[in-house]
Amino acid sequence: MSETSVQFGKIIGQCRELFSKKLQDYGAAWRVLRPSSITDQIYIKVNRIRTLQMTDKKMVDESEEDEFIAIVNYSIIGLIQLEKGFSNDFNEDKEDVMQLYDRYATEAQQLMERKNHDYGEAWRDMRISSITDLIYQKVLRTKQIEDNQGVTIASEGLDANYFDMLNYAVFCLIKFSEKASPVE
């Protein structure tokens, strides 16, 4: 397995752990959200990251890393909601939810590995701020597709955008982890 795949797995493990803890605390309360509401949650997170990157003052004690983790988890929630539809009942079996989480995380990793092969891991030479802008762009595209009731003429669908946002957020988290413990 490549270094990136190992790093991806470690980051997803951290995101999964938080997701699982919140699932225990709140249940699957997010099941009541329509996909457009999930997209707006991702919008809020990426917009905050951009604000933090462009200003020196932070007034809420949550880091960029925390927000990227939220983007990973909301992206997986979005994929689950696209598959299952939203529900007024959020009493989901926690094991079933975690199996869906794992399935989408695995699909995201497989997609990342295919794209990294073709793109030569170009993201490694990018700035976190540039990858953040790509997530922002994907959110805006997703909002437009949703406003068009999911109809596209030449573009990928909602699921492809959620996968891209998830993978870009993981790339940022990998970059943060490399800053925290540089390789010698």
C-alpha cells in the first residue's frame, strides 16, 4: 500500500472515531437532513476555513483540522442520504450506519488511489488554501446541481462531488499531519 493510502486510512480512522462517538451521543439525528442541508453544512465549514485562512483572528475554539474532519464526515453523511433518502425517524441501527460509513470511506479511498495514479499526486505540491478553494468550488457546484433538482447535462452528479470534497479534505488533513510530524 502506498504511503498516501496508509495516511488516508489513518485520517479516515480519526474521522470515523469522532463520527462513531457522535453517533453514540446524538444517534443518527442527521437522517432528518435533506441533501441540500448537508451541502449547506459543508458550505459553512469550508467558508469558516477560508475565513480563518484569510484573517488572523479566530473567535471560536475549533481548528481548521476540526473543520476538515467535519467535511469528511458530512460528505459521508451526504452519500448515505443520497442512497437512503432523508427520514423523519433517526433511530437507525448504529452498526448499519457504521457499515455504510466504512463502505463509503473505502469507495473514497479507492477513487483517491485511481486519481492519484493518473494525476501523479499533484495535490502534494498544492497549498492547503488552494485545496480549500477546490472544496469551496465543489460545494458551490453541488448547490447548483441541487438547485437544478439534480439534473446535469455534462457534469458528474452529487455523489461525485461529495467524494471529491471528502478526498480533498483528507488531503488537507494529511498535509496538516505532515506539518505536525515532519519526516526526516
